[in-house]
Amino acid sequence: MKRILLAFTTFWFAASTLGSFVDARAAGIMHLAETVLTDHGNPVTVRSADAPVTAVIFVSSTCEVTAAYSARLEQLFADYSPKKVQFVFVDANANETPADVDAYVKAKGWTFRVYKDDSNRLADQLDAHVTPEVFLFDKAGDLRYHGRVDDSRPGTNITSKDTRDALDAMLSGKPVPVAETKALGCTIYRVQSHK
Amino acid sequence: MNIFAHFKTVLMIISILPLNQAGLKRIIASERGKVVIVNIWATWCAPCKAEMPALASFERQHAGQKVKLILLSANEQEEKKAAETFLERLGFGSLAYIKQDKDDQQFINAVDPTWSGALPATFVYDRSGKLVKSFLGTVDMNQLEALIKTLSAR
């Protein structure tokens, strides 16, 4: 009987721990107070305390989905930077060099910088796997939104502007309407898989 | 006119059929007794296209065996022609499909709730139709072959 009770307790503990882990991203338990990325090899420290909202957005210079969202990302930056949103565009793909990123930023006419996550430390910490992928943190560094930019890759039939809705809610002190979404996109190529 | 060249062109024409999440489940269930591999790809996904020749070769090697490869394009319906043209060039012989669901999130979660939505993605179902392995990113063909061997022996 003791064994059964122990097994049940272990199972319950494991299940509840897993459950809280799975819910953590959406419930805002995931935390990002500070991270270090690189800009042409030079370290750049990002602190969530520096802005009411920090938007970490993973992009790629070879992904056609990032390309499809290119103008919308630029518009997002243009619309929300004046509202004190700190944008952190990140390229974590091991197969894309800073020179590739520079050429891409120029070709797309982006006015924001794209930093490299050379060792995938940030991508691993946030469990980011796809581009484009958005993480919104509040000033305390708690994750408030994770997922897609919106629900239409081609941009022709957008019915849900998830990132904008989340940003508007956070800036006005309201709960984020939908905290977790998913979208089809390109795999982030890890350092390990590129070796 | 070289009639054989003409035949070859005719035989390699692929018609990609629309498929929703319920349809995918039905197809996997209908292939019970076979190991089923579902590769989800798109014409906008460079690594998906890069791994396709290996999958075409895999399909030829396993022809006539109890292994079924299902190619499911994550393109939009308007991009169907581009997907068909790409598969035709590689000489795929099996039926191919294109995602019919408009809601990508529902589609992703229906295939595998642990899947982020990153492509390419390859899902392996055992002979009872149970999902046993998800290859997220480029599929490791050696691992896939080893898994097929194990699942086929069960």
C-alpha cells in the first residue's frame, strides 16, 4: 500500500510540476530580467527594467516567413517605439552571420537593429524555435505574451493582431487577451545542429 | 517527338489534394498496419526543400513495404501550383496533400501539441496509428531508418 501511495505521490508531483512548467510561459511565470546579445561581436545588455514593455522578436535573414512579415515588423517598431516599447530583434540562427543580417536589414529597409544570439543562450532560455516568434515582457521581466505576430503569413486576411493586442493591453495596464499563440514558421538553426 | 519523354512528363504530374486535421487523422487510421511518416513542408521553407531529395529517395527505397510517406504542404491554397511543381520535379510518386485548415494554430496543435509550428517537421506513427516520434527541424535520415526498422519489426 505504501508503495502505491508513494508511486501516486510521485506521479502527482511530476504531473503538477510539468503542468506548471507548461503553463508558465503563458501565465507570465517565465522571467527575463537581463540578457546579453551581440552586435557585430560586441556585447549588448538588454534589461527589461529599462522599459515598460520589452519585445523580443526572433527573426531570420533566410526565412521567407520573416520576409513576409518584414513590413509588418517595421510598422510594429514604428508604431510602438514611441510608446516606450523596447524592441529586441534577435537572429539566433547559427547559419546566418552578422554580415548576412546586415545585408538583410538593408534590403528590407528595416530601421531597427538585429542582434545575434551567438550561442543560442537566449533562444534556449525562452525555448524559442521558430521565426518570427514574439516574446513580450513587462518591466519586472515577467513574460506576458508569447507567439505569433498575427494570424496571416501573407498578410491578406488578418483576423487576429495578437502581438498588437497584447502590446495595447500591456501599455494600458490591462490583462493580455490571449497570452499564448502559435504559427507556422522557420526552424531556428541551433549552434549544435550547424556543427 | 520522343514519346517516352512525353510519358515521363505525364506520369510525374502531381495533384495535391486539400486535407484538414480530421482528414489527416482518417488517412493515418486507414493506413493501420503500416508505419506512417507525415512530413510537413512548404515552398517558403528552404530546409524543407533541401531535405526533399532524401525523402524522395527514402520513398523509392521503401516502395512496396509497409511504410507510407505522406507529404503535407503547409502552403496556402493559392500556393498549391508552386508546391505541385516542386514535387513533380523531384519525381514523388505518392499522393500529396495541402493543409486546408485556415487556422494554423489549430492545425499545429491537432498534429502535435508539443510542436512549435517550426518547419520542416516530420511525424512518425507506428503500425497502430500512434504518434511515436516527432522530428522537429531537418529529419535525420539515419535515425528515421533505424526507427522504421524498429517499428516494422514490432
